[in-house]
Amino acid sequence: MRETRNIDAPQAGYWAMTLCKGGPAVPACIERKATGFLIAKLNGEVVTLADVWEWRGRAITKEQFERMPIIASPRECVDLEKLPIPF
């Protein structure tokens, strides 16, 4: 069962998100800074809170978040059936 959340009240957390159908999972987070303000990051870039909170993906741990690679073109969808066979 999915957890319920208030869309107007972002919370800190870590997620693996896909930005397009068939695309790779990228790291996303909302973190609370020492000042009390929230900051959102998506694939290593600072973004608006809505970019992460409204589209958050699968919840992950901070350790998993830190191990996820930054993807060069996360919004580029790949159709694996159309790729040439590498051998």
C-alpha cells in the first residue's frame, strides 16, 4: 500500500526516479539544511522542490542514494529493441 502524503508539504527523503518511460533511474533527494530550509537535488543538480516531491519515485536509503551514478542524459528514452546488437 502506498503511503499518503500532503502534496503541499514536501518532506526530506531519498528516491530513485525515472524521468521518462524506459529511462534510467536517477538519484533524487530533498534534504533539510542546518538553516531549516529544504533543498532538492535531481541527478546531482539543484532543482525546485516540486521537481522531486511531485514526481518522486521509489524510496531508497541515503546510502543507496550516495551510490547511484549521475546519468549524462536522464531524459533521453532508449528503446532497447531498436539498438544495434553490439556483436
